[in-house]
Amino acid sequence: MATRPISPEDHDRIAKAIRAAETKTDGEIYCVVAYASDSYFFPAAFMATLAMLVVSLAVSYGLEAWWLSIRLPHFVIAQLLALASVLGLLWALPGLRIHLVPRRLRYQAAHANAIKQFLARNVHRTTARTGVLVFVSIAERYAEVVADSGIDSRVGQDVWDSVVRDLTAHAGDDRLADGFIKAIEATGAVLAEHFPVSNGDSNELDDHLVEI
């Protein structure tokens, strides 16, 4: 997924896209990009420990098959040293951790972070419950559109799935800012269709991309 940092110029482009989209709707669009949704130390440590237990079991059977023997205290010490080395490596190299975590757990962490940001950024506090969060978590290669209850009752999930597919395709080409702009435009069009702008409309959320 995207590796280049988002430049100040890209931040300005995204903010302008949000403002332009919101001129046609009472809805509110909020964008967040997370570089990772978890540290993954403990899940990675668990998976590494489990793998070491499997390997040590295979080694013990191999030694027995070859008529070799090793004293139990020495075997346990070797396991502990190996485990300490692996944990030290995971601590020193955070980028390695996520590769040891199953994709399902990564997506769960990213989804939980999306919901957390939806609530923490008050996207659920708009007057008509028409806030939409466009969320990307880069390390997990995950994107999601979280819509408030006022929108969910009118817009099917397939609409947001299409927005997410386009967003992740742009991010995969290292064009994350362009992906956000396309997602904002598509989201704005959906909101304008179901919640066109009214005379009393006010801007309830900040119009910029948040990086965490």
C-alpha cells in the first residue's frame, strides 16, 4: 500500500475536496489515515512462541529417531534462549511483527480502530446523524467507510464497498491522496443524492485529513 508521506499540498487538496463535496449536502465527511492500528507485539509473540513449540517438538522427535539425546535442562535452556532472542527481535524490529499476525486479526484491529476514530472524532454527533468517516490503515492494507445511522438506513453496503475498492486500488499504486479525493467525491455524491444541502446547513466537522 502507500509508502510516500502525504505532503502539505496533498493535505490542501483533500481539504478542498471535502469542502467542495459538502457544499452539495447536509452530510459531513471526515478522513483519517492510520499508519498502523496496533503495535502487534503480543499477537506476534504468541504466534512466534507457538511456532517455536511446534519446531521444538519436531526437533525432539528427530533427535529420538536419530538415537541422539540431550539433557532435559539443556533442552529447556535452549528453548528459553531461543524464545528470548525472538522476543528481543520483535521488540527491536516493530515492522516485523505484523507479518506474523494472521490477516483476520489485522483486519479486526483496523476495523476496531476505524470505529474508535468514528467515535473519538465525533463523526456520530452530527445533528442529522449524517457523518461519514473515510478511514485507511496503511500497515494492514485496510480501508473502510463508516456511515452514521441516518445514512445507513438509506445507503446499501455495496455502495461503500465500491468506494473502498477504488480507494485501496489508488493506495496500492502509492497514490493515497488521489484515492482519498476520489473517495470523498464518491461519498459526497451519495450524500448529495440522499441529503441535499439545505438553507440551515452548517459545517459540524473539520475539513481535513487526520494522520495518526
